Amino acid sequence: MLPLILLAAALPPRPVFHAFVPATPAPITITPDIVDLDGAGRFDFEPDSRAFNVEPPAGGDGLSLTVRLWFDANGKPVSCDVGQSPLPDAAKTGCAQLMRSARFSLFPGMAMPLRRGFVDVEFSFFKNPPGAPAAKQMYAFAYPGYVNTTIDYPPIETPVDQLLKKEDGSFNVSIGIDDYPAIAMRYHLESHSAALLGISRDGQVKTCRPVSTKGLQTAFLDNQTCIYFLRRGHFDFSPGAPIYDGLRYLRKATFWVNPQ
């Protein structure tokens, strides 16, 4: 499942307006109570385009709105914020649908201390160009949070005897330029993302949690870092490294620089 959840076959040109505008457009500190879930798991939603009373302009332009959906620790929606939406009635319709059918589940191994978190969901409305059969289309997809978001994951106190040492071996993971997410390029996201990994004695990465970040709008890349570490990472132990049960921990970081 891709971190960007598209609920349509193809993404049309960017619509006329789309921003979720909070009542107080100030930076947000991400804590266990406010976690940007984008890129951290699977988002499922069943939209009903027939319920929206929106008449977009013809000729390829479109109208769009974004709402913020909050989930509890079990992935069940608990509230939906419409902000200062340019399409208030449609925003309420979108929220009603999301509250009824949306679900979120963390990817296996994502050890985020989640009590509640949010996903921003964009609804876009388009009409076929002049001369084409008259039809309206609606798209809905989740995408990273808005500008001025800062991430401040609380530090984890890990006992020294549970940390892997340099002499214990080396961590290897393959992340290349082709792995830079397309949605991150689209929104010009960059980050220095550090994560705490839980390593089993066979070298497998079993858990991952972002612990620090540098940049704006970086939750998507912080979580994407964990996804790659979980799927591709491996710790190669040195001969004579201590044997242990359970997990030992390792802090690793990735620099995300927009290849464009």
C-alpha cells in the first residue's frame, strides 16, 4: 500500500484551491497527542460522489477542499475539522462520509506512541472539457499536512545496556534517489529524519519510531524513513557480538534532499 492513498485511477491537474486553513495558522508541535499519520500506515475510505452538490467549472479547471480527520489509537475516526473551507457544505458532506467509513492502521513495526493522530484528506471535483460527454468526477486522497508544521517527537529514554554499539556490527539499508516519494517532490518536502530501530538478534528490524526531525512538513518523510528501514534494513553482527533475547536498539538517520 502506497503512503499516498489515491481513490481514483489517475490524478488530474491541480485544482484551483485546496488548502485546509486552520482557525489559527500557527506552527504545530507534534506530540503523542498530535501525530501526523501520513505515510505511517494504511488509510481506507469509501467515498460517495453522488452525495456532493458541487458544480465545478468545465474545461479542465476544478474545485477542491481539504478536511482534517482525527483518529484514536485504534484507528477509528473521532472528529473531523473543516477549517475555513471555501466549500462549507461539501466539506461537511466529506466529513460525514469520513466519520462513517474511514479507518487507519499503522504499518507493522511502526512503534509510534499514538494516542490520537490526523490525516488531511483532499476532495477534488472536475468536469470534462467542452465537447466531451457531460460528466463530473470526484477524487479523494490523503496527502501531507500543511505549511508551517513542525515535528517534535518526545525523546525516548533507552537504557544504555539496550543500545547496540559500534563494535557489535553495522546497519545496512538501501535507499536511493528513485525512492524519493513523488508526493514529497510535489510538495517540495525535505528532512533530516532520525529514527530509533528495534533490532532482533538475527539482524531484522522489528520496530521503528521517528525520534527527531529537521525541516518543515516532514512527518511524511519521517514515517517513510521508518517504512524503508523496516522493509530493507538489516544489522550485520560482528563475530563474537553478544547474544540476546528480544530487541536491542539503534538510532539511525536519513537525509531527504529533493532530487529536483
